[in-house]
Amino acid sequence: MQFNPNDLKTIFPLVVLVVWACVLLLVDLFIPKGRKGWTALLAAAGLAIATGLTISQAGQTMAGFCNPDLPNNCMVKLDGFSSFLSVIFLATGMFSVALGYGYMRRMNWEHGEFYAILLFSVSGMLLMAQAADLIVTFLALELLSLPLYILAAFGFPRPDSEEAGLKYFLLGAFATGFVVYGITLVFGATGTTSLTGIVAAVSAGSLLTGSLLLTIGAALILIGFGFKVAAVPFHMWTPDVYQGAPTAVTAFMAVGAKAAGFAALLRVFVTAFPSIGADLVPVLWGLAALTMIVGNVVAISQTNIKRMLAYSSIAHAGYILMAFVGFGKSQAQAEAAVASALFYLVAYAITSFGAWAGVIALEKASGGGLEISDFAGLGRKRPLLAAAMTVFMLSLTGMPPTLGLIGKFYLFRTVVESGYIWLAVIGVVTSLVSAYYYLRVVVFMYMREGDPEVTREPWLDFTWIVSALATVILSFVPAVLFTWASGALINLF
């Protein structure tokens, strides 16, 4: 394989971010303790530069690191889909820096390595969005996951943070094994790991060992990424890791890691496996239904806000999985499914970051302030923060006037048009169930006596204010966001 200058151009924002993270590690050595705000500022600057480069590539389509004998078999691809998701990942990184700066200092966990490790994880997400080969997908998964294992245990020497890091590492390594084995079986069936090569092998009827091996390989890959998006029954790590990890890291995982997992699922299954969609639909239907039911029902009994939001995250993975059931029927339905999934990812990301910012505002250095009862009296003490938290709870439920309602409408419409009415019914019913535990937070804020201790930090306040405004305002002009999501599908199919 010969080097082509366009190869570097295809992944230029990714390269810049990786180099920036490496330099940041060295620069941080010369920044004294107590002034790590400079490290945070430099990390945010690197993310902003990468965002600008990504936006400058919007509308371009190119492939990189291609096989000269098979020009269509390339390792990475720049298209509307990757650009759309890259902006989401980079924005996730910037919001995580904003949440982490004051929080990590308040908890006495302020280390400059935090920001460099965060940048490496975002780099893995960028590579995940561009991966056009299963090997690159695996490398992106590792680049994304390994820094997260460290970040989850960043609360050392707090035992629950160490436990979170260890659990996440062990179960993550186990799930990675499924992905590798699945890739092996797909290669054994088709003789290639290129997504376009897999499609070509299936279309030409040149499978080496039959479609059963291909189906089993795809199922194993689905299991591996099911862990990353916290789909039932691969969700058992989520509550403990979300609760034990530093809350700023939890917010990053809840949004970034989940979005990256779905980016891989969308790219791999829509591009490479539409021919076996009929075989996978019952599995996807069951996964989506089970994830929505378990996530919402178990969340009812939670009294810790981080565990409640962890099960909420599981439930929302089920809603997004609903979009996958129609990916193998026709191209039009596949396009509608991907567009609705991307729209919902954005809606969930905005809402989730705001909710986690509210949690961080009440968390104490001693580890207190994380019970739902600790929100009692917030409506009187901090009415603006309480109003913002109300908006986030309504959006996660799917109630007006919030972006969450629009996102669920698009998802349910896609499922119904695909002919899976009962799955949509399950989605509606579980959304009604979720109202109980989401609105319980609102009840405590406005209808219970209390005197919560609330931390005021400029970047923390900025995060929940911007998230609340975006959640409401975008719900009145959703066509703008949905058009952007639909435009991201250019050259994906």
C-alpha cells in the first residue's frame, strides 16, 4: 500500500488532535500544580481547532489508505456521516473539559493528565466514525476504550472509583474479544474485512463458507458493541461504573462512548450487512425491547441520582436500537432509520450533558449530594438550576416543549413505517413508565423541604444553561437539526 497525500487529508483533524494530546502531556509537566486551568484551556483549544478543521471538510467525500489492487477497499472514509458525528464527539470533549475543570479541582483530583487522556479517547471516537474496515473499527474501539478505563479510575484512592475502573476494564476486554472473534468469522466468510468488500462478496455470491458464518460473525460484533452502548443484557457494568467514576467522566461516557458505539453499529451494519438484515431483525427487535423495559423498570427503584441516570442511559440505548430494526428492508427505510438515530443521539447528548451538570452542581467533595432526596428545596434555593433540571427530566421522558419529544417522535415514526408497531408500543409504554422516576426529581425539587448545597462555577453554569436553552429552542425548529442529520447520509449507502 503506497502513501497518498490524500490519506493524511482524510484524517487530518484526527492527526492534529492526537499530536495535540501528545504535546499537551509534555507541556503539562511544566505547568505547576494549582494552575492546571492552563492545561484545560489548551485541551479545549485543541478540540476547537479540530472542530474547525472538521467543519472545513464538511461536504467533502474522500477515502484514505486504499488497496491499490482494489481501489474501493479503503481503511477510512470521510463523508457526511463521519463529519456529523465528529462534530458531536468534539463538542462532547469540549463540554467534558468544561465540566471537569472545576469538578476535578473541587474533588482534589486535579491532574493535567486528565485532559490529555480525554483527548486520546475523543481521537478514538473520531476514528470510529471514519472507519471503513473492521480492523480500523477494532483499533478505534481500543483507542476509545483504553483511556476511558483510566478515566473511570481517576478518583484514586476512592475505592468505588478504583472498582469502576477495574470493572470497566475487565468487562470491556471481554466484550472486545467478541468483536475480534466476530471480525475473524466475517473475514473467514468473505475473505475481506473491508466494509465495501464484504458487500461486494455478498452481492457477487462469492462467500467462501456460506452466509451462516457471516451472520454469526455479525452477531458477535453486535454483542461487542452492545456492551459499549450498554444494551441489555450487556449492561451490567453500567450502574456501578457510572456511580463509581468521577461524575465528569460519567457524563463523558454516557454521551461520547454511547454515541461512538452507535456510530460503529450504524456504519458497519448499514454499510456491510444489509443482506442479512432479515436474519438480524428479530435479534435487534428483542434487544431494543429488552433494553427499554429493563432500563426503565429498574430505574424506578434507584435512590442514587447517578445510578438512576445510568439506567436511564440504558433505556435510551434501547430507543436508539429501535431504529435498527428496519435497516435491512430498503434503502429508503435504512436512510430514515439512520437519520432518526442521529437526530436522537444529538437530542440525548444535549439533554444528558445538562442533567449531569446539574448533578455535579450538587455533588460534594465528601461524595454526598448524590441522592435524589438531596435535590429537595432546589426550586427555592436555585430556581434557575431547578428549572433547567426540570427541562432535562421532561426531555428525557419525551414531553413537550423539549427536544426529547421530537427525537422520540422521529424514532417511533420510523419504527411504525417499518412495520414494527408493537415495538413502537413498547417504546411508548416504557416512556410513560420513565415519567415516574424522572418527575420524582422534579417533585423533590419543588415539593419537598430542604437546603441543598449548590456549587457555582462559571463553566459548570454555562453548560447547564446552554443545554437547557438548546433543549427547548431546538424543539421549536427541529427541521434544522433533522435536515443536518439527513444530509449526513450522503455517500453512506
